[in-house]
Amino acid sequence: MAHDSGLTLIHRIARMSQTPKPLADHRRGWDRLNWLSTALALGIATLLLISSETTTLREDFQHRLATQASLVAANSAAAVVFQDALSARDNLAAFRHSPEILSARIFLPGGTLFADYHKGGANEESPPWARLLGLDRIEYQRPLRLENMTVAEIRLVADLEPLRARMLGFIAVVLGAALFGLFIAQALMARLRRAMRRAEDDMVRMAHYDTLTGLPNRAFFEIHTEQVLARAAAAGQRAALLFFDLDNFKVVNDSLGHPIGDQLLKAVAAQLGQVVRQSDNLSRLGGDEFTLLIEGADQHQASAIAEHVIQALHQPFPIDGHELSIGASIGIALYPDDGDSVDKLLRSADSALYAAKAAGKHTWRFFSAAMDEQAQHRLVLEAGLHRALDRGELRMVYQPIVDLGSGHLIGYEALMRWNSPELGEVLPAQFIPVAEETGLIHALGDFALRSACAQTRCWLDEGRTELVVSVNVSARQFYGRGLVESVRQALAAANLPPSHLDLEITETALMGAEQEVVDILNDLHALGVSLSLDDFGIGYASLSQLKRLPIHKLKIDRNFVMDIPQDSDDVAITTAIVGMAEALGLSVVAEGVETREQQAFLAALGCHRGQGYLFGKPEPAE
């Protein structure tokens, strides 16, 4: 059997859960853009701060220089008047106390130097970066009008070394703050990226995995199946798809509630995870539907795995104090025989699943071409059933129930029939399961109740006051308080005393017999109707349930009646049922009575009621 070269399902899950490449590339590009934009923003802010500070400092320095020049000019004017060069130089020499002034000169008209001052050891060369920023030196010129009306000129050259030192300190502080801000910004962005990565991983996982069971979901199933089929096509190999759902899961969900149903699904997923191989892809498509994709499997291997799964799910599951027995039905489709694409393969497996359920559940079936025709027929049934009520295609027929000792008529069982213009006479075994699966069973059940109650009222008005009519109630219809209200409304509409109505429920409807079921049965009993357990002996009912439920009658399944008194096993089972019912104070009705010998045997056994072709087939009321 070919597999992914040792690649396990866990490894494939890890690979599929990684961030997709386009998303990862987008995220890396976004990170680079974020770095550049942050650095650019901080750089621009830093340059603006430095430029603003430089301009402010230069203007302040020029103002101070102008003030000093004014003071020097006043002293120099006196020196010029007295034509005392030494006095002028002494006045200019006062600049030695000013750290900024590099040189000072006074020119007479015609350019003749009158006096000058130059600070000893001063470096008139500035570094290139200082000249570039305008921080090398400042020259200040001012006209000087002497007392003899001679116009001279004072020129001061200021060294900006203190200004450069101050600016260097400012730049260091600004750059440090910018780098610290960049570090903080990147730390915050790193946290944001980690949060985004976790959110992206969660989104990827939510998109590909079922949140309840942790199994791959339909999206993952479709992606992975396409890959498997592509590999199988390239290698000339086969593959098998097992499509299965849980038998009676809807009953558990409806009777015990969705929280219990969810716990059951999780337990089933855990159990399946223990029995299937890691190299096989187990997925949950939704509800109670699961798939198992097996690479390289042939028909023999697929059937063996299907049987293994059925056995694993046949055991009871302990859930919240309940022992729940469900089981599974499986449909199997093989690649490429039954489909060369995901959709075709899944559709074929679905058709095989319906065949497995029709075969009695708890089993598996391979797809065949005939199943495809049956699936198409089922779609036609479903579409026609939606229109049947509106078009008046449904009707009720009634089969007699008699006293086995006297042969007197004591009641009828109301049975539904469907005569479709397109399909002809459709058997209940065909359309009732479709109605249950589509939810139409509620409308059909209400129709049966109203029709049977109205007909019984007619018979009572004719003087047949002893008649009781039995109406079947589906397990799906049974759960929910709507059933009690439907019965109440049907009785009120027909003005029928409740004692003339009997409701037949199957043992499947009583599975678990939880408090909600008990409450509904007690409510129906309080209405005054009687309750019968239909097809007794082939389901799940237990003696403890019969003891605490308001059941009035047991109906022995026809499978135990058809071969008595010849079959000793059927005789033993029937005798046990009649004895148990007598001990519990319950009436017994035998179904499928077809011979006088069966009638006499059952009457002698203590079974006082019966129905079957011996007494009459189901017929219209008229």
C-alpha cells in the first residue's frame, strides 16, 4: 500500500496549518515597509529638530555679537578722535575676554586699517561638516560714524566653536532619543506581529479544522483529496473513500440535547483516531458525517477497514451518565472506478451510504451504478413529497384490529399511503425515511392525526362507540413538546374523546428514555390517550423502561408471529412477551396474523388482540 513516503497525518496537518506563502510574503514585505517608514519618519523628525535648533542658536549668537559690536564701536570712536592707536588697540583687546570673538578690525575711509585685534592661537580653519551646516564662523560688519564725520567700518569675526559643541550635544541627545524611540516602536511592532501571526494561524486552523472534534473539516478534506487523487493518477494507484454517519445520532441529539450530542461526536472522533492509521485522512464533513480517505487501498482493504470502524463504534459510549449505543453505516467508493474527482467520489460514497442504511444499518456497502439510479430516485421522491400534501396525494387507510377470541372488531390502525401522479403508488417504507430525514415527517404526522381523529369521530357518530384508532408516531416526530400540542389540537378539531385514540411509538423513540421523553409520555397520558409500543422485541426497550413509562400496550412484531406455532424459537419469544406483558398489566396485540391456526394459538396463549390479513388488509375508510 503506497503512502506519503513516511509522511504521517500529523506532519501533513502541521504542513497545512502553516501560513500560506502569499500571506507570508505579504507579511515580510509589510515588515520591511514598516521598518523603512519608521526609520524615515524618525530621520525626518531628527533633521527638522536639528535645523530648527541650529537656526535658533545662530540668530541668538548674531544678536549677542551685534550687541558687543555696538559697545566696541562706542569705545573705538573715542580712540579714533584722539588718534591714539594704542588706545584703540587696547579697546579692541577687550575682546580677549569674549570667548566667541576671533578678530576685530576698524577700517578708515579708503580702506586704511586703523586698528585690529586677533586672538592668539585661534584656529581659523573649520571642519567641512561645520562649514556645510553653516557652523564655521560669523562675520559681522557695521558702519561707524566718527565724531569728525569720518565714516569708518567695524568688522567682527566670531568663532562658532562653542556653538558647534552645543549643537553636537543636542544632536547626540536627539539621535539617542530617536534610536530609543525606534527601539520601542520596533518592540511594539514585534508584539503586534506576533499577535497577528497567532491570529493568522488561528484563522488558518479555523478554515481547515473542525472546532468541535479537532479533525480536518470539509475544506481540508477537499484540498487533501485533490492532492491524493493527483498522486494516485500520476502513479497509477487506487484510493478508497469511506463516507459514514452515525446510526440513531439524530435520536440522541433530539432526546438528550445538543450538548450531549456534541460530547458524543467528540468521543466518536477520539475513538476513530485510535483505530485508523495516521497515514489515512479522517475528516468531519459536518453533523454526524465523517470521511476516511485511504491511499492505495483496493476493495479488500477498504472493506476490512470499514468493518474495523463499525466494530469500534458499535460499543457503548459513556456520556454524562448515559450509556449511548449508536453504531455507524458506511458507504465506500473507489478511485478511479467510482469517480475521478472529489465531487464524483463523494457523491458515489454518499449513494453507497444510503444503500448501507437501507440494508439495516451497522453495515457497509460499495458503490454500484444501480445506487446512482437509486440516489436520483430518492431526489425525485423528496421533491415529490414536498408537493404531496398540497396536492392532496396523501390518504389514510385503516387495517382492522380484532378480539382474537371472538373475532369482533375493536379498532383500526391508521396507515398512510401516497399515490404520486409521477411515481405511482409509493410504499411507506420508501417515503417515510425520506420524510424523517428532510423534516417533513412533522407535517405528515399532523396530517395523519387530524385525518384519523376526524374519521373516528364519523364512526362514533354512526354508533360504533367501541372503536379505538391507532396512529403511528415517528421517533423524529415524537421528540419535542410540539407532539403533545398536535395531539391536543387534533382531538379538539374532531371533538373526539381521547380514549378513542392510541399512539404507537417505536422502541427507537424510547432509546435512553430520558426525563424529557418521560415527561412527554406523561403529558400524552394525561390527555387520556393510550400509548402502544410498536414492533416490540426487535428494538432497544428494556424491562426497566416499561416499568416506569405509561405504556398501555405491546405490539408483537410480525417476524415473531409469521412462523408460529411451527417455529419453536418464535413460540418461546412470543410466550415470553405475552407473559411479561401480563405481569406488567399491559395489553398485547399480535401483528401479521394470517391463519386461523395462528389466531387460535395466540388466543390460547393469552394474547387477546390481533391484526393481519386474516382479518383484513389496510383499506380506505369508506
